[in-house]
Amino acid sequence: MALTRTTHDVLSVEWIKLELIRTAYATRGGLVARMDPRVVLGWYALLALAPWFTHNLTTLGALFVLAAVFVVLARVGPLVLGLFVIGLISEMVYLAVAALFFDGDLDTVLALTEVTLKLGVVSLASLAAFVSLDPEKLSDALLALRMPATAAFAVSYGYRMMPILVEEFSTVLESARLREPAPSRGGVLGWRHLVHWATLVVRAFYPIFLNTAKSVRTTVEALEARGFTAATIDPRARAIRLASLRVTGLDLAVVAATLAAVVGCHLIGAQWPLHRG
Amino acid sequence: MSAPIIAAEALSFRYPGAPTDTLRNVDLRIERGDFVAVVGGNGSGKTTLCKTFNGLVPHYWSGEFAGRVTVDGQDTFTSSVAELSQTVGYVYQDFQNQLVRPTVRDEVSFGPVNFGRPDHAERTAEALEMVGIEHLAEKFVWQLSGGQSHLVALASVLALRPEVIVVDEPVAELDPAAAEEVYRRLTALNRDHGLTVITIEHHAEFIAAHARSVLLMSDGSPVWHLPTDQALARADELSRHGIPAPQIVDAAARLGLPQVPQSVADAAAMLSEHRRAPYPDPATTTATTATAPRDRPATGERSVVVAEGIRHAHRGVRGELRPVLDDLDLQLHAGDRVALIGGNGAGKTTLMKLLAGIAVPRAGEILLEGISTRSRSARRLADQACYLDQRPERMFLKDSVRADVALFPRGRGVDDAEQLVDRILRRVRLEQLSDRDGRTLSGGQQRRATLGIGLAMRPSLLLLDEPTASLDVASRDDVITMLDELSDDIACSVVATHDMHLVAEWATRVIALEHGRVLADMAPAELFASPEIMRRARLVPPQVVELGLALGMEPPPLSVAELLDACADRTEPTADRTEEAPAWR
């Protein structure tokens, strides 16, 4: 078979890296990204809790649609959305197979679908909320909610490290791919290649951890030198951090609209109820 | 005299578990407003000494601490790192790891906000302005180039309005133009704002141009602390401690000139004054340089790489295509030693990865030993070409150097792989260390280990990304020598570099990239004689080349020896030719 290599813009390691950065730093913008982070967390809690107070499939379906609308408004990228869809589909297939296998019937499948729908609503709301919160906003929101300063910082630092780790990972993996021996034949469905690739991915973590461990020492010293510990004691630091947070009319409007929509979903459910059994 | 900003009395320090003291009985005074270059060989205690100034030693590194260090009158033993950091700012050698916030503005305001300063916004703006990076304020730190990151790290410590700034080896990880920029900023801070600046530095050129005084460390204690001109005059002593004299100082000394030149212009004036200048004389100067045996091989040599119409682009975060290479044609021949030069972002790394077949271009064709890189997987092309990453630790996949070198030949079922590995380890002089994890080796040893990995792949094209970056002068010379020796094993080597000494001493052909195109393709001597190309490729020529150009030599000399030869042609060597400069006594 003649091989013709071209440059792939999607589904390549580079693409995954860019998608992670776009997702983490909310570079696509969108409605939720313009909101106050504390309000976003509250809004998220509202939408994530709503499905757990009903067994009405109509209501759940409506809530799912509502959450999906917010995903569109928040401009969630293809990578996380794709992962979500794959997760949801495989979950449903798995449930159907499991139900058949354990002597269940359509009713079992429906019961399990209810849980899947609820989880789906929560997942979509999480996507919309966390894709729109860049690390600074998220850590400020956590700080505002009286989370320990270390936790708030960990969130922000984790995001900061992410592009570096992904970069490091792709380079090490590339080096391994070129130098490690590969199976000469693929086997059925190329399973040997799959196993080989999976082994490389796992092994690539060893150099990365060691390389990162070395550099973290500088980071810890620099944090100390720039008053990170001092800030956890000093209330003035917290006050400065939180001074930039403002709740605007947009925040109130979005929360009000969401509240109305959730009530609307329950009304639709009451109008055309659909319960299992 | 006013009180010194930093004073150490009988300071000794031993790291926990170490058999000997790292700092031994150090007595030291650093005056307010000084610009001190701390020099000394590896392991002489330079970094440890500097870490006592902001209390990291002994508060963060708990070891055996004796003696007394005061910073602006504060005893470091009884105050904390956080308190001391408001007086002493520290910029690390691996400054990338010191950036902890996502955007530049956040990074710079991090310190003032943590210490609860109500004027944090002004301090941030002021610090950004002091190093001239206001335009970067809203950028993410991972979008910055190395030079920009260093300035951000500098601004972030300046935001605490310290009185002292410690900068650990700024040249190590920066290209020459960026390093010069950092030093210009430091000099301005020292001159205009009265800051005391302390740098750890190996490069005599930077010391000569910027420092006011030099502190030589050896074996954990200061040998002397002298004004820069007196210090540089002790060239012999410095070179014993791993600081070779700047080329102009070396040349002046070897020509027997009485004074120590501070700059190229200085040296040119002195040479002219003492009637030592090699006057431009095509007959003699051309003979010594241009027809050197390191000229490009004649066309008709076997081609290792033929690249035609290469276009490539990367995707940006916002989905835009950012062109890197633009319609580039290139032929590399067997026997070529190519230096690939150009500023950051000129496309050097991308081009090398394309040539190695790790990626394929968006348009155009690359033939590697006659094989189109599109027709084979990167893994199979690894038999023809090998790319060595700029960061050696990324090449270490196994837990010993030997295993890493053996990985490729064993996996490909090479006959007598074990003998091959033994031979290569001898070749790169790592037999003694072959059971160590590559990450635990020194910078120079790590480079040699990656060279070994590359050799074991037995490629016809070897591509090296910045093989001498962040090495001290001795390790750098070591790597250059090794590259020199390897040329019989490898048909064609390509080195992406900012190191003009490497270009002058090793390359036979220089390809300068700019905006993804070939700006120039010439012999090293021609390159150095083209200031316009040097400037556009963000390069700083070796001093001896500049001196040669200032004296009107065409082509310029590539090494001090070549300059001396040219001078010898002009004047008979006199008795003082071999005598050392007066201050060496």
C-alpha cells in the first residue's frame, strides 16, 4: 500500500494541544465567559441540581435541550464535545447490552436512560460552565467562596502547567515513536500496533515526571520569594484579588432566564408527563 | 563609605548530607549601586552564595549555616525569605519555571498582590515599563519567546521594588541578541534607578561590557573582588576558572599591547595606534582566511537532501494558519556541515523536523537520500535521519545512558548492537557514566549522551537543535570538538544555532533563515562580513570578527589565531609578542 503523508489539522497531537488550550483559557469567548465567575458557579449549581428532583422523562428531556443550548452559547470546542458525545453513546450502548444480558427488558433500559439523561444534563452544564471559566476567574471564584488560597492557586497553576506538560508529552512520545521497536505486523485490526502505541503512551510518563520534578524546585522557591505564603496569612491580598469581581446586569439576566427556563421545563413535563412503568 | 547593601562575615554552608562545605568562610561586601559579575567554575558555590542573599539559604535549603549575612542591615538568619525578597529579587537560570501565572500582567502583579500592596497596579505598570514590555501585558506566558520570558521574570521581581537584583546566568538560555537586551536593561536599572545588580556569568564579553566589578569564586570562597578592568586583566587566572578572556583581550595580550581593551572600537584604536593593524591587503589576508579548507564542497557531490517548494504553517490558538516556511528550496550534500541560523521563530526547528521526516510539509517535496518523506512513516525514515531535540532530557526515555543509546539498534535488530553501543559510548566519552540516568548528568555530558543516541541510529543526516545552548564555555568547546570528530560517521550534519563560535569553528556552510525563506547561503567568513544579514538574523558576530571588520580586513578573521596570522604578515613579531599583559604579573 502506497503511503502518502499529509499534514493533519484535526485529530493530531498538535490539535489536541490547541484544543486543550482553547478550552482551558476560553479563547472562543461566548455568553458564559462574559459573566462573573461566582455567578457562573451558582448558575452551574442551579442547572446541575435541577434534574435530580424529578423522574419525569419529558422534564429531563427539556432540561437536556436547555443545557445543550447553553453549550452552544458557551462555544464549547469540538474536542470536549466529541468526547462527551462518544461517552454518552457508549454509555447507552453499554446499558442496552447490559440490560439484555441480565435478562432485562425495555423497562430496565428506560430506567437506566433516566439516569443517563440526568448525568447528561450535569455534564453539559459542566462543559458550558468550566469551558467558559479561565483559570484566573475560576481561582478567584473559589477564593471568593472562602476556599483555601492553596486550592485556588492549585487550580490556576495547574492550568498554567498544562500546555507545558502537553508539549513535553508530545515531544517525548515522538522520540519514543521513532526509536522504540514497533511490531512488524499489525495482526487482526492492527491490535499489535494499538498495544504498541498504548505502551508508548504509558511509558512516556516516566521521563515527563522526572523532567518536571526537576523544574518544580525552582517554582517552589520562586513562589516563596514572591510572597505566596505571606498571601495566605495576609487578608489584604485576598481583598485585592477579589476587588475586580463585579456582578452585572448580564449575570442577573442569565440567571433569571435560566431559572425561568428550568421552571418552564417542569411545566412542560407537567403538561405532557412521561414516566416509566 | 556608606554601609554595604550586602555583607557576609565568616559565612559557611553545607547542604544536608553533603561531605564538604559548599561555601567556606566567605567574607564579602557588596556596595550599593554596584554591578557585580560573580564568576567561577562549576561547583564553585556561585549559585549557593547568591541564594544566601534572599534567605533561600538557610531558610529553604536547611543545611549547616555558620557566620552572618546582612542585607540592607537585616540579618538573613533572623528574617524570612518573604521579607528579604522585598529587598533582593532573584531571577533564575531556568526562569521559565519561575513564571507561575497565566498572563504577563498577572505574573508581574503576583508579588505586590501577595504582599497586599494597595499600589499593586502602579507597581506592575512601573515594572513593565522599566524593562520595556508594556506591549506584552495581556499575553499568555506560554506565548512568549525565551527573551521575552526572561524580561517578564525580571519585571516580576522588580514589581516588589527591590534594591538588589540577582540574575543567574542570563546568557545560558537566550539567543545572543536577547541576552544583550537583558544586559542593556540591567545596566539601565543600575545606572538610572541605582539598583545593585548581581549576575552569575561565564561570558567575559558581557562582563567587560556591563559589570562594574567582578567577584571570582573558587571552591566555595571568594578569591578576589576587583573592579572590572583590573579583573579582566587577570586573564590567565580567569581562564583557569573557566572564563576564557574575551577575544579582543586575548588578541591584545598576544600582540603584546600594554592596555586591556574594553570594546571592539577600543581594541581597533589600540591596534592602529601601535601600528599593529593588519592593513587590508588582499594578497595576504585572503590567503589566511577565504581559501580555508573548510569551503563548501563543489557541486556535483552526492545530495543527501533535496527540498523543493517547501511551504509549512502551524495552526494558532484562534484557528489561524501561521506560515513558518514559505516556498523554500534547499539542497544538502554529503560532506556539508551546515549551520542553520536565524532569530527565534525564523523556522529553524520546523525545517529540521521536516527534513527528518517527523512531519511533512503542507506543500512541496523533500527527498531524503532519494526517498520522498511523504512515502514513508517517520519511524522508518529514522533510519536515514535523526533529529536531536534542544532539551536533552526529552531524549532520555530509559533509566541509563547505555539503555538509551542501545534502544534504537537493539530494536531494529542491528547485528553486533552491543559492540556498536560500546564503541559509541567510548566515542562520546561516557563509558564511566553509562549506567547513570541521563537526567543526572551535567549539561555537557547530557549533550554528549544525546549525540551518542543520534550516532547509534547511524543516520546519513544528523540534525541538532541548539547543541551548545546553556553550556558553560568548557563544555561548549567539548561539544564542538566532538561534532568535529563525528563528521566521518555522518554524511551531513545540520546544526541550528545562535552560537557564532560554533559557526566560526565548525561549519562549512551557513544557511540563514528569515520569515521562512533562505536569506543567505554562504561560507561562515562571508556571513560575518555581511553585517546586514547578521543583524537580520539577530546574531552577534564573535569579537575577533568585529575587530577584523573594524580594521577593514576582508574577509574578516574567524579566530584569534587567524587575526594574529594576519598581523604577523604585516609586522615582524617583536619580543613582547609573547609577553603577557602587564596586569598579569
